[in-house]
Amino acid sequence: MDTAITLRNKKLGAKVVQALKNRFFEAWYFDDTAEALEKIVSLIPKEHTVSWGGSFTLNEIGIKERLEQEGYTLLDRDKAPNPQARAEIMRQALLCDTFLTGCNAVSEDGQLVNIDGYGNRVAAMIFGPHQVIIAAGINKIAQTLDDATVRARSIAAPRNTQRFPDLKTPCNETGCCADCKSPDSICNFFVTIRHCKPAGRIKVILIGQDLGL
């Protein structure tokens, strides 16, 4: 059974990698996180300043620890001493050399769909850093753009909300998406990236495992 799943993931991954390339992204598929980690590190010049958006996928890959061990200059908001310093690091990250992030959903035809609470993650994906490297598990692939939007909103967002038990949103109580207008909503910025411009700035690493939320 594992072999059947692996083969299916390889075939789906290859299809989506080509679709991404057709939209001017750089893209690769790897069977596991170990291979993906080595590829990500190889894409980051040693002189680059690196930052990231919140991502369970990045945590599972172990990229932050690896970059710290390698001696990269990191803008890590989680090491800020207070909320004001944290916000400042998030602003600085918009002009870092390499920005790392996950992705809420990827359509089979190569479009990226993300929902953000503050907008810092999607802002960096669109403009600012010299390059953006996205890591996404096979579970983030959805058949159509509409399916990708549904995944981002009805699966990824309610799961992400559970990280913050004090947020007063319908999905935090029920686990289901609702058209909430709560001030605590994390569904404030919906971004679809249809093409990569300039070509090659956004690099997508697809991984044949279920990763992230």
C-alpha cells in the first residue's frame, strides 16, 4: 500500500511541478522532508538574510534549526522580547533576501492560494524579498482553483485558529468555517498567485508527505 501511495504521489507531484513551471515558478518534487531540506538549503546563498512566515510545514522540515546551525543571518520574530519588537522584525522580513513559507493550497493547474491574518506572509510572497521558497506537502494539492480556495478556507484556516485558543471566532468553537466578521478573524487577506513575476522568484518545493495544516 505504501508503494501505491508513493507512486501516486510521484505522478501527481510531477504533474503539479510542470503546471507550476508553466506559470513561471521554479518547482521540484521530493519524496520526503530530508531531500526537501537539502534542496531548500542549496537554494539559499550563504550571504542571504533569511526570514519566514508562520508555517507548521517549515517546522516539520526543520529548516529553521538547520539554517541557524549553518550560520545564516536570520530574522526570527519568535525571539523578539516584546510585541513591538516582534512587529518590527515582521516588517524587516518584507525586505529580506530569502523568505520561507508554507502554502495553504496548490491547485493542480499550478496556482497558489493563501489566507492570512495580518497579511505579512502573503505580502512577502507577492513583493519584497529577492526570492521566496515555498514548502508544501502533497496534502496541500487540490484539483481546481475553487477546490484550493475551499481547502484554504474550510480546512487550513479552522485548523490554524486552533493554535490560538483565546480567539473568539466561530471556527475556533466549532471547527467549521463561517462567514464571521469577528475582530479575531484570521481570514482577512485572500491571495491567489496565478503567475510568478519575475519568473523564477518564487520557488515551490512539493513533498510527497502530508505536512502542515
